[in-house]
Amino acid sequence: MENGAGNGRPPASAAAWNFEPNGTLLGLTVLSVRSVLGRVKAGMVVDGGGGGGAGGRPVIPMGHGDPSAFPCFRTTPDTVDAVAAALRSGEHNSYSPCVGLEPARRSIARYLSCDLPYELSADDVYLTSGCSQAIEIISSVLARPGANILCPRPGYLFYEARAVFNGMEVRYFDLLPESGWEVDLDGVQVLADKNTVAMVIVNPGNPCGNVYTYEHLAKVAETARKLGIFVIADEVYAHLTFGRNKFVPMGVFGSVTPVLTLGSISKRWVVPGWRLGWIVTSDPNGVFQRTKVVESIKSYLDISSDPATFVQGAVPQLIENTKEEFFEKTIDSLRQSADICWEKLKGISCITCRSKPEGSMFVMVKLDLSCLQGIKDDMDFCCQLAKEELVVLLPGCAVGYKNWLRITFAIEPSSLEDGIDRLKSFCSRHSKPKVHQFLET
Ligand SMILES: Cc1ncc(COP(=O)(O)O)c(C=O)c1O
């Protein structure tokens, strides 16, 4: 049956099929971190042997936020035991209810309520396949003809991809680098109109590595209330903080403005491959019931797939049995990596790092192209860097911020040091001679 011509007839030509590609869908790959990183890595020539690169050097992956492969970020045996027990029990081999298993929803409600001034119930929690599916569901639930959604810039462009796919307009408000990447709330008020359904905040921040204060979140809530828009709080990096500000969940302000809290076990438990996330309606006043958001979420779940039942079955034990020491160890590793990153980046002249990261796994740095020769923009910088140094960074265009770079520091400290050293030698090799720089400014 090779070439589909096993029956002796010629294969049907493509023109015989009624399929036409969806141009919107094909255009969305520019908004995908995976696709941009694929393009960055395309020119890299990696040694066949054991992940080593040219000259035996390993690839340094500082482009995406998945530290699970590094020994210092490996998940705890407690989480593995929880999944193993769920599997061995034989009780989780069936399809699950669309909203998720009740014990898992109850334990997530209890876990999140510890940081809230009110109690969540299992009915406030919907299980999803990672935080990604939570975003996908919320975007579909909120979309209607003419609606628009406000997203941060720089930001996590998956929100834009899902909104555009659902026919929703995306409007961008700025995060202010000079104010610790706080939301430009005046800008939000200018952008919003009667068709604005929600605003997105990501806290702790991807891509900026910032953590919002209680006071700033209170202002976000007041602004949203005034404008009559919901807040979508992406808290996938919840509790991954190692600076001045402690993590405050947006749900604390749920009685000021209704909040859709999105989260997952991907980052705090360092198991992104397990695909377990949630949507939580943080809304003690019942606005989401009255406005039929709850009914819409349930309707969407009726027509979508569920996270694996045995992972749902593991959630109560996973939450109860994970020891504080594991979380502390992860935070210590992140703090150490953030310190290394901050100190070492200071020594690279064409890169400016304004604020030290205090949460998540990322830092945004500004690229000064006027110091460099033979480099067009951030994408070109990352492609050439990957090719010459086997260091992978995410170009700012993938987070809506041209000519900046997002650096993931959540890797093994020795690799991080090596990666930044290689970044430095790349920058010196491509630097314009000082006299040129002087003449051009
Ligand atoms: C801000 C943000 N939201 C959502 C996600 C998706 O999370 P998950 O891996 O749980 O699907 C990510 C993943 O990196 C993220 O950075």
C-alpha cells in the first residue's frame, strides 16, 4: 500500500478533496512559544551523541519553562506515590464526570481556601487538562460576536491565540517595566468599552518574573469592578516567589470583582506532563451563577475531554502529602538561579536587566541592537545564538515585546552559569567596535 497506490489506481489528487485550510488557525503559530522555539532551534547542529552539541557542548535550554528534567527541580517521591496509589487502587480506570472527580475538586477547594477570606466549595472547582485547557475553556466561554478581552503586554500569548481562534478581539494594556511590571491601570480604562468581557493578569508573572503586591491587586480589582469586567487570574506560578512580595491570590478580591482563577500542578509540583489544572470561580457574591458563566463552563466541559482519571484520583493525596520541605527546596533553587542570572547578566553590555526576578521562572531583558552588528532583531539574535552557542532563549516577539528576550533561569545552576557565559561571548563577538557605536549615537 505504499504511496496509497496498492489498488493499482493512481492516488487521488489533492484537488479532489473539499478541505480548505483555516487561514486563521495557520496564522496562529506565530503566537505559540513552542513554534517560535522550534524556529529558534532549527539552525542548531547538535551532536548525535547523548545530547552533546558542537564540540561536545550540551544545549542549554533557557527558552521554555519546564525544569522537570533537572535534578534540582525533580518532583518529590510523594507526588509519584500519590499517582501510583491511585493507579493501584483500581478505582480510577473509568471516565470521570465532566467537571472532574469530587474528592479532587474538594481538596483543591480546601487547598486554595487557605489563602482566601472565604471558603471555596468543590462546586467552585472544575478540573482541566493543565492550565492550558483552562485558558482554552474560559476563552470559549467568554467569546461572543463583538466581544473583546484585555491582555497584558508583554504576556503569555496563548491567551491571544485562543481568543483570536474564538473570534474575539484582543486589546493590550501595558505592564510598566519601570514600576516592577505593574499593570497600567489608566491604560486599561482607556481600552475598555461595553464589549470588554474580561482582563487577564498573570501573577507571579510570565514573562516578567514579577510578583504583585496586595495593594496593586486591590487596585486591579477596583478597576475591573468599575468597568464591569471579570478578572482572569492566571496563577499557574502560584507560590513560586523568592523576593520581597509574597504571593497573594487574586481571589482575595473576589467580593470586589468576580475572579476566574486558573491554575495547575504543573509548576509548583514540577510535573507539567501530568496535565492537571483547574478553573476556580472565586466569587462569593455568586455573580458567575447569575450571569450564567457557571452554566457555560459546564456546557463547554460537556463537549470537551477530561484530564486522565487516575491523575484526578491522585490529587487529594498529592495535596495532603507533599511536604513543605519540597516546596522550600524548589524556592531555594529558584532563588539561587535568579541570583546567578541577575549577577551574571550585569556583565553583558548589550543587555539590560531592569528588575531582579522575584517569582516564576523568567526574567525579561532588553536587547540593545545598536551595540551589535549583523543582527536584525530579537528573533535573529536568538537564532544565531542557538546556532553558534547552543543556548536557547525566547525572543521577545513571542511574548509581544520586540527586541527583548525572555530568559528562563529555572535550570541547573552550573548549566545556567555556562549558558550566560556563552551568551556573553556571543555578544562580545557580535559587538560593534566602540568607535562605531560612538559615531552612531
Ligand atoms: C502563564 C501561563 N499560563 C498557563 C500555562 C500552561 O500551564 P500548563 O502547563 O499547566 O498547561 C503556562 C505554561 O507555561 C504559563 O506560563
